[in-house]
Amino acid sequence: MQALYQVEVTGDASAKSLALFLSHFEGGAEAKDFARRLIAGVLEHREEIDRRIEQTAENWKLDRISKVDLVILRLASYELLCCNDIPVSVSIDEAIEIAKRFGAADSSTFINGILDKIAAASGPKAS
């Protein structure tokens, strides 16, 4: 989430920037590879993800959503739409917990509502 926030703020999604960012965090190669997978997926599918978020967030344009909430929504939406190996409940629960930690007081409720709608509209995940 923090790497995607950095991309959102700086506009720099280069491999060099991501490598530098990940070098400041503990975790093994497997965890960093997973982070790279999620970041690359969000960036690759950003247009579709943003379209889904905007359609689902009635009366909210993306530029009105806080950057923290938007990054959380993008990451969880990518997981919901593209990561069949991550259960829906895990994606939503983790997004809510991240929102409670980094977002505003009402972020977790807002994010939960949008992600529930995106998950329902997407149908069941393939196994």
C-alpha cells in the first residue's frame, strides 16, 4: 500500500523507484516478490480499477477520494478482480484494517461499502 501511495504522490512508477522503496523494508524475497506482483498488477489494470471504483462510489469522483483511501481501494480491487488465489474476505478485511490504521475516521466504512459492491458485481472468483 505504501509503495502505491508513493507512486500516487510522486508519479514515479519506475522499477528503480520501487526497488529503492522495497530496500527499506524487512521481509524475505517471497514477500517482496508478492508486493511487486500486487504493485505491477494495480498499475497495469489501473484504468479498469479506477473505472470500477468510480462506478461503484456513487456521487464520488476519484479526485474527491483521499489518496490513502484511493490507494487502498485500488489495491483491494485488484485483488478482488484479478487474484483468484486471494479470498474475497481476506482482500476486504485487510483493506478495512489498513484503512483503520492509515485512513480517516470513516475510511474503513467507506472502503468496505465500495469493496462489497465491487466483489458482488464481479461474481464468484474462479478457483
